[in-house]
Amino acid sequence: MADTIIDQLAKGLKAATSLQITTVVGDFMVTVPENGAFKVTTQSPQDVKGIHTRIDLLQGDIGTIVDGSFYDPNQPSPLQALHSEQVANAQKIVQSNVELLGELAEWLGNSVNAALTKET
């Protein structure tokens, strides 16, 4: 069954409030299937190192997994700095997307209300 516009907005809001940033170094290949989500594959997983952050803006949860080779609390690596910058940029983009979805939902609500008011 086809999704209604409300279903689509709900899916968009959920997608807009969940963010994953992955920074990978090593011998790997990235493919992008039709659904748009990229997939990283490697012949030697032990040779691929990385940092992964997942942010749930609705719950306020932030989780980061850092390969031990990149972690030194006394001297952050350039890769950590790059990853942190990407996280900050992505958070700004997500915030903008959430605001846009809110404006769209408000416009849709006003349009439906106006149409219903005309009918009565």
C-alpha cells in the first residue's frame, strides 16, 4: 500500500533526526546501492581503521566508536579532528533539515485546514 503524505513526512522526520558519520582509512571500496545508503567493503578488515559516530537528535544520544590506533587523549590525531569537524557540519545540516520539515508540515497543515474550511 502506498504511503500517505503524513507517512512520508514521518519517515523524513525520523531520517532527518538520525545522523551517522563514518571516517575510514585503509584499503576499502565504497558502493552506493539504489537506496542511496553507501556500503563499505574490504578484503582485509584488519587493515581498515576508522571512527564512527551516531547521533539521535530526538533522544539526544551521541555514540562514537574510535579505533584504538587513532585514540590518544593527550594528542588527538588529524583524523580525529577531521571527523569532529564532519560531525559538527553534519549536525548543522540536520538541524536545517528538521527546520525545513517543520515548515513543510506547518504549510501542509494550513493547506489542509484551508481546504476543509472552504468545504464547510
